[in-house]
Amino acid sequence: MHQEPMLRKSIWQVINSLLPYLALCGLMIWTLRISYWLTLVLAVAAAGFMVRIFIIFHDCGHGSFFKSQRANHVLGFVTGVLTYTPYHQWRHKHALHHATSGDLDGRGIGDIWTLTVQEYVEAPRLKRIAYRLFRNPFVLFVVVPLYLFLIHQRIPSRTVGTRERLGVHLTNGALLAIAVLMSLTVGIKAYVLIQLPVMAITGTVGLWLFYVQHQFEGVYWQRRREWGFAEAALKGSSFYKLPKVLQWFSGNIGFHHVHHLGPRIPNYNLERCHRADPLFQTVKPITLLSSFRAFTYRLWDEQRGKLTGYRRLRELRRQQVGPSRS
């Protein structure tokens, strides 16, 4: 029942997400003549709608937004252009993320680089430096999203097929056409001044949502021989209980435990599904305030079965030094 897309709700979500976003972009162009600070204020609102557009894109990738797969693919491509993300390549990699989430032996595709404590200790010095740099909050939530949007998503992956590679080129072509059109009408400087802050804010928020959905206190990660799909969905994906306005802009993606267990459920049915099934009531929610603890998580401690910070490395060193002295 919950997996059945409702055409009325899907179309209304397209209207109340894309039209306000496009209207705000037009308003931002107009405010450039008045004050760029006003433009940046509008950029925050536009970024909120871009996050919501990405959720529509995400649902299309799962084939859950429309009953027609052709309709999902067409809207997925359009929203992919708006969010600077090639639809078919992202869809392929995201499916792998769902198939390996919580699997310690399946890390590396569609997830955030995470080492175990032992892997970090045994890693070469340069790899440890690179890892610490990557996991720095400024790099992870500011630099990395811009890199993903502007550079990484523009390059076809070697691991995907012809359809996915073609999709990357078509998305790049559409983005180039938009950039040329904007440069001929409002000017390339104006286009960059309105698009860059929207992309930066959207990327930061989007990566934070993805991060906290799989890196939180009590998260489930296991080696493949002990890994289970249902356990990974319910215990390895968070229930991020956001204020209603943020829940709306993020397209209910905070009900991520429901989404991973039933990826064909449209975003507008996730909360209803969560409330209807007693199984989901056992999942402990993460609040907006408590989610900020995730900033301290750096490594997976297999001994303790939990995420930990770099302080754990100092504890291990002291344990090793203690017995050697005795």
C-alpha cells in the first residue's frame, strides 16, 4: 500500500518544489542590482527547495515517484540537471549503496570514506594524513560537496555501462546549454553569483543529511558473513527526527530506516509508513541537537562495535605502552 505512487501527490510535489525554486532564482537575479546580501538570503531559501528537488530526483532513481518508469527517468534527468547530478550514473551507484549499506566488506561505492581503527593504525602515513584531511568537518561538508557537484559528477565512472556514461555527457551538455543561455541573457557573472551559493548550501546540507543517516550513535556495521539486509536498514540507517519545516524541505528523508527497508516507498508516504508499522516504533530517533555528536565520529571500532573519535587511538597506544613497560 505504501509503495504505491500517487500521481496527484507526485505532481503537486513537482509543482511546489520546482516552481518556487525557479521563481527564487529569478528573484535572486533581480536582487543583484540592490544588494548581494539580499541575494544570499534568498539563496538559503532556494537551496532548501533544491534539497527538496534532489529528493524527487532520488525517488525517481528508485522508481518510486511515478508508476511509469519512463516518467521516472524523464523527471529524473530533468531534476538531475537542476541538481548537477547525472541521473543514470547516480542511480547505478546509489543502488550499490543500498545493497552494501552497513557491510564493512562492501565499503567504497556511494558512501563516505570510513576506516576501522585497525585499518587506520596499519595505514601508511600519507593515507592517514589524507584521511584526517578528508574527515575534517570543513573539508567534508564544504569542500567535498562543491567538488562532487562541479567536478566529480562531470566525469563518467569507469565502472558503469554505456547508458550511464551517455547520461553524464547529456547532463553536462544540458548544463553547458543553460550556462550559455544565462551568460547571453543575464551575464555569466550573475549566473555564477546566484548559482554557486545555492549549490554550496545545498551540497553542505545534503552531505550532512547523508552523513548523519549512516554515522550516528548505535549504528549497525558488520562483516559480510554476519551482515543482514533488514538489520542494516533498521539499525544502520537513522530515524532523523527533524522539525516539521526541515522535514518538509528534506522530503521526509529523515525516515531513512523506512526508506532503506522499502526503497520503493515514495518520500511522501515514509512518515505514514513509519507510524503504521509497530516495527518502526522500536527505532530510536535522533534529534537535530543530538545529531551534532556525529561531528566527533571518525573511525569504526570493531572491538567495541561503535563509531569513535581519534581519542581511541591514544587509548590504544597507552594500552600498548603500559604492558611493554611492565
